[in-house]
Amino acid sequence: MPDALTLAPTVIEGRVSIVCLDGEACFDCGAVNKTLREAGQVMVQGSSRVWRIVTCGCRPRAAAA
């Protein structure tokens, strides 16, 4: 079985809290007192650093096809 392809990180514009980028708070709502799970990777526009983000599930995400 072939390995799954790695998706490119989502590029985001504007200001984002470092707490959300460090995976210490939900990327969508900023919650810190809920169960958090991995939600993918992002890059801030103009930077080359990839950040692993987390979510509490507050915002439904589209399923990968």
C-alpha cells in the first residue's frame, strides 16, 4: 500500500496568536481548557516556518477527498 501524500500547509494571512501557532490553544476559537487534537499545518504568509495547529472541534472542517 503506497504512503499517503503529505498535504502542503495552509498559508494564512494577517495576525495569529503565537499561542495558537504553538498548539497550546484551539486555532479557531482560542480555547485552552478543552480537549485539543491535531488539525494540520499552517504557514504565515511571508514566512517559511511550518506550524502544527490544534483544534477543539468548534468548527467543522471539510473532509479530504
